[in-house]
Amino acid sequence: MGDKIFKNLEEQIEILKNKGLVVKDEVFTKEVLLRENYFFLHGYRHPFTKSLDKEIFIKGTSFEELYSLFCFDRSLRNIFFKNILIIENNIKSIIAYQMSKKYGYKEKDYLNKKNFNTAPERNRQVTDLLSKMKRQVTVNAPYHSATSHYLNNYGYIPMWVLVKVLSFGIVSELFSILKKEDQYDIVDLYDLEVIDFISYLQLLSNYRNLCAHEDILYENKTQKEIKDNKYHRGLNIPIMDDEYIYGKNDLFALIIILKSLLKPEEFKDMLMEVKHALENLEYNLKTIPIIKILDRMGFPENFEDLIDLEKRGAF
């Protein structure tokens, strides 16, 4: 395979034209390619190509359509990112509260190994995670205003402050090594099973990173699936080969997770933002129907019903 050599903006436009893309305004196209990167924009070509193996655009597809999908995905990342941050803050606060109430507010108390799952198979994970958390105190705490304040004035950092410098990934893993009774106290607030809560936190952590690094979101598929639940049934999502075709490892699975963890009014606001972004995209699509994008997202056509399924008596 030959090397991929540098192409200037004019050459990039010529490549797109040779693949059948309509470029109406070369000045605008050059500006977008310079700011947004040909490689990243090209990643949104798939819904507009004639087949997976031939990168030839459907007749009439314009650069503006390709760019509109790119911008739509950016809007989605912003919408989901801010709502994942809400959940992240909630989870950190709840875990810090529960552990501080039960085990104390100084590191030597709440980071004591005996406070966590004592099963032999968990021993190494507990040891490694507590070491990570203690390193966070050593490395990051002096540079964070709240943690440095407590260190300088009191000589310790309460957990409700420490969680501010812990990554969502570490907090997610922290929940997985809590004692069963502590896990139950937390998941009862969300009316979820422990195993589902652990799975949801892991997926949210992954999606948080995806959004923060501007990776393609709308058609992302995760390796892990979420379990079938009342929302799949309540929306009457179609089944193929004994599996729901939407909401398992696609973007709609993330919607279901957010439905389970956000407050009802927060979830409604979020889904209305997603709907508005979809309407804007639909307005800009000329060669493909919006249903093609919804399918790649894993969204059933009745996705809005998820807002008030409870009121509809779906379960």
C-alpha cells in the first residue's frame, strides 16, 4: 500500500468531485476543509455513498449535505456531553455522600481497603484503584483550588471534594468495588439493578471520552450491549433473530441510559434538543431521507414517546 501524501485544498476538492460530490461553492468548501480537516469530514460519507465498498456518492449529493451531517454530529456531541456531565456530577456527589456518611471524611478513613469488596478475586482491583485515587491526591490535588484549600488549611481532603479531581472512569470503577450494601443504597435512588448500573457507568465513561475528543458519535456502536428493559418493550421496538434491532449497542442505547439516570425534566429537555437537531439536519438533506440517519443512530421513529412512556401506561 502506497504512502498517503499531503494534498492541498484544491486537490482535496478535486478528489471529492471525482467521487461524485457536487461542490457548488469552492471558496466555502476550502474554508470548511481548512478549519475542519478533510479526513474528519470524509468520515461522514457513508450514508451518501452508493455502496459500502465503492466510495462513489449518490448522484446529486452536495458538499453542503456532507457538512450538514458533520455539524449535526457536533451538535449531538454537545447535547450528550453536557448531560453526561450532569450525571457524572450526580454520581460523584452521591458516592461521596454515602461513603463519607458511613466511613468518615478523611482519606485515611474513606480510602481504607476494608471499606470495599473483600472478595479474593477483587483484591488486586481494589488495591490498584485505591492506589490510583491516592495518586490523584498527590498529583492533581495541589493544582485544584478546592483540594489545595483543604490540604493547606486542614491537612486532608474530604471525599466530596476529592471527587472533583477524579475522572469519571475512576469513579465508575470505584462503584464496582464498593460493598454490596453500599451499591444497593446508591442504585435504589435510580430504581436500577447493580449489574445494570455498573454497565451504564462504563458506557457513559466511554461516551464521555468520545464526545470530548470529537469522534463520530451518531453511528457509534459499542462492544457491550445493554440488557433488554421496559423501554425496549414500551416503545415496541422491532425484534429480529430474538434481538431488539434498536437500543442495544447504538446511540439509542445511550438515550435509554440517560432516560434512566437523568431527572424527567432534564431528559425531556435533552430529547427536545436532539429532535431540533434532527429537524435542522432533515431540512438540509436533499438526496437521502432522514430515516436513513435515524436507522444508523438506532433510533426508532417513535423515539419521542420515550419522554412520557410512564404517563402513557406503557408499563
